Amino acid sequence: MSLSVTAVHWEAFLLVLVRTASMLMVAPAFGAKPIPMQVRVGLAAFLAMLLTPLQEVDGPLLTDAVSILLLVSKELLVGLLMGFAGTLVFSAVHMATQLMGVQIGYSFSNTVDPMAGHSTGFLDTFYNMLAMVLFLGLGGHHALILALANSYQVVPMGGFGPSGAMAQSLVLLAATAFGVAIKLAMPIVGTMLLADSAMALVVRSIPQMNIFMVGIPIKMVLGIVMMIALIPMMVAGIGDISRNVATAAVGVLH
């Protein structure tokens, strides 16, 4: 049995490659800075080869310059939208650690986050690395690849059209991510507010006390104790976020 590859197959492969590569460039884990660009491009090409035979192509797709620009733009937007939706859900961890770091005082010291590629607080770096380990351990990267394959059932090749429902889904995802971030950070933020209130009462009783010299170390130690005590809750919350990334990536296309 001989296998022949026609121009239509190459056109379908190109469009699938555009959607796949654009999603991998911004999706959690796949879009991380430490992953070389060659690895992302190679993975995108490999996935495109696997997904292309699953597409139903009736005839030539790229007939002229206008159709090429239109179809490539549509597939690019679909991939970016999926990757952005997944990253938006995953950003709840970053928002939560930012809130905790500011309240405890750890935001004064910055390190380089290898996943984000820029300077950030060491608390952000720790929880972002923990989130990535849990995401990979729970098979989040596999779920994202499956979501990419399922996206063709929701939005066939060349069938993308922006709608108000998609914008509403993105707004809802942003609101959900912010709510999850508040839930994750609230125990530590609330504890720090109680600590600030207690130190304010102490200052009122002993005005000679240098509250900055005493209060900051107390809050840092209290923050470490609270983080250790809340590790099970944080792991469970980050696990829920990791499991919802792929669902959000496909859900935003409806």
C-alpha cells in the first residue's frame, strides 16, 4: 500500500501547526522560559503531524493570498486564545503569592524566577516551581495536548469567529482566577493583619518601641510558620488549578 501526500495535506498540516505552535508558546509549562525554542517548535511539528490526519479536508484550503492570511490568522488566534486562557487560570498562584509576599515582607528580597524569566520574590519563585511540579505530576501537560485535539471538534480548522461569549468567558476566567488567588492567600493575609493590629496595640502601650525593628522579624517568622501549616491546603488548591487549566483552554472557545 502506497501513501501519497498531496498539497491539501501540506496545507492542512500548516494550519494545524500554526494553532499548535501558537498555543504552546503561551501555555503553562510549554511556554516556560527555560524550554528552548527549538524544543517548542519540534514538539509543535510533531503534534501537528499527529493531528493532521484527524482533520476532514474536502478540497484546497490556501487558494490565494487572502485565504492564506485569513486562515492562518484564525488558527493563530485560536492557539493564542487557548494558551492565554490556560495561563490566566494558572496565574492565580502568582497573584496569591504576590499578596502573601507583600503582607509578610518577603517582597523586599528578589530572586530570578527561572519559569518566568524575570526578577521576583523568592516566595513567588517557590510556589511557582511547586505549581509547575504539581501541574506536570498531575498530567496537566497531557490534558493540554488532549484539549488541543478536542479544540477541532469545537472550532474546526478555519471556522474561528470572535464572539461576545468568548470575551465573556475570558472575563469570567479572570474573575475566577482572582477569587482563587484571594482564597489561597486569605489565611496568611488575615494572620498578618491580626499581627499588625496586635503590634499597633503594643506601640500604643510602649511608644518607645521601634516597631519596624521588632515587627518585621516577627511577621517573617509568623509567615514561615503559617506557610508550613498551610502546605496541605496550598497543594490541594494548586492541584485544583492545575486540573482546570485544560478545561479552561477549551471552554473559552465555546
